[in-house]
Amino acid sequence: MTKQINGIQQLGVGVENLAEAFKWFRENFGMDILVFDEKAVAKLMLHHTEGETRERHAVLALNMQGGGGFEVWQHTGKVPVGPKLPILLGDLGISVGKLKTADIQAAYTNFKAKGLNLLTEITSDPSGNLHFYVQDIFENIWELVQNSYVFMPTKATNGGILGTVIGVTDMESSLKVYTGILKYDQVIYDKTGIFTDWKGLPGSNDKFRRVLLRYSEKRTGPFSPLFGPSEIELIQVLDREPVDIFKGRMWGDLGFIHLCFDMHGMDDLRTEVKNKGFAFTVDSASQGDTFDMGEAAGSFSYIQAPEGTLIEFVETHRVPILKKLGIYINLHKRPSDKPLPRFILKLFSLKRVK
């Protein structure tokens, strides 16, 4: 099966208290659709967990307006570790999560009324699109981006994951992953300077190169209408030495831990990334075609981009809708390049947690 990227499935967020974090993300970001809730041992992540298996608790939460989900992830066999230094723009790895909103003013007004920590006013990015930045109570920074795509209206003033901001050391080397493998082939802007729309963000006074990427080829696949469009902004700080965000820490510790893509054609992908110098660091197919992830099942793999960002790929085989009634979405016999009917995708709304 030819490799096919269907969209951003989720952004991993390492937390200290999963119940507290899931509640906060539900109440403030509308991430209230619980796809799975699983306690298990991460047996296959040895390359990124200091060679030891790690006990963990994870939930996957969606927002029915569309966009990728949050995989809220907590180490339970050890105390999760935070970064040794405050994270600055341009530090290596994922420093900002992007959330979509169809009404930027409504989102800003709502967050202000809730008393959230707004880091900037509504401003325009270098392409002229409106956005602002907010920090959650766990010290993660989020960018709210004006984007008109809405899968299903909700009471929230924002949707799910639109993408991420990633600090890199060498732009051209990192583009080999984000453009070459992930197919973000449209350069919306490539600007260098000191940027006023970042005023108020840590490290924003430095000189940067900013490259915003989107894609020209329509993303398909069973869940593509729910995931919607996405973008990635790569940033390179030019007048200071960036720090590896996860230096001295491991995958699953506090902060943004990985960016995950829904896809098909894992065997084809395995060959491609190896030939391009980014061989899988984790490959669940070594344990069989389907890996049981509690209520869901599929296969997954990881690569590591040049700046250190962990990119996950998930080929979904089964997803629960109403587990008690035995209602699952089984994708084994469905065409990989055809979206599921919207009425089926809307059944995820039955998994809303209040």
C-alpha cells in the first residue's frame, strides 16, 4: 500500500496529573471527546525512555469542531520531569501547539473572560492571518489561529490541533522531514527578522527565520474530514544558541512530547524513511501487524527529525464508538483513501465528557 498521510491525529502533551489536565483542557479548550483512556506499560518506546519500560496513563481527546486531538500522557512509574530552563522560542523541538478557531475575536474574548494567561493581543502573522498566544496552567504555550474549517459546531470558541511551532537548528535539514516525508510542500512565508506579532513571548526579541508550511495535495483517508487542514511553522533563532527542550529528560516528561500523523501504508513508509536517513526508532510491527492499544488498535512507529522532534505515525485498524454496545469502527476492509461518511464521524460526539 502506497504511503498516505491523512492528517494530524494528535499532539502529545506530557503532564503531571492526567485527571487535572484532561479537566482543564475540556473546560478551556473544548477537548471533551474521550476516544480512549488506557493505563499500560510503554514496552516499545525503549529508544526514548532510557532503555526501560515505563508505566503510563494516557487519554486521547478530540474537539468536534475538527483538528487533531490531544494525547494527554502521564508517567505513573516515575515523577514526570519539567525542563531545566524556561523554554524560549527557537529552542529545539515543539515549543508551541497551534489550535484552530473560526472566530479569533470570540476565542480571545472567551479566554479573557475565563482569566486565562493571554501572552499577546490579536495580531497578524507574516502572511496577514490573525492569531494570538495563550499559556495554560501547565506552562505550555498555545497559538490560536484563525481558520475557517469547522467539522461540526460546538459551544467552544476553538477547535483542535491545527499544527505546531518547532524550533530547528538548520532549516534545510529539517525541511527534509517536514516537506520531503510529511509533504508540507507549500511555503506560505519564509521571513527573517525580529517579529512584532511575537511580542510578549519568551525569547521573542531575538532574530529568527520563520517558515510556515502547508500542503497542496488534498489529505484523504477515513478520518480526514474530522482532522481538517493543518500547518507547521519551523523557526530558527539566529543570534543565540538554542537549547534542546528535552535535554536531560525523556519522552513522556512534561510538555509537548510528539506530533502524531494518521496514515496508511506503514510498510511503504518504513522503506522511504530508511532510504532518506530517518529510519524508525520505534516500530510496533515488530510485535505483529496490529498492536492492541486498549480500546483501540492499529500499528505505530516513530522517527526523529534532525532537531530532535519525535514524529509518530499511526495506522488505525479499530476505534471504539460505544464500547458497551460493541460498536467500533473497523478499517481493515475499508478503502484507505476514502473518508468515512460524516454521520459516522459525528458519532464521536457520543463520547463527550462533561
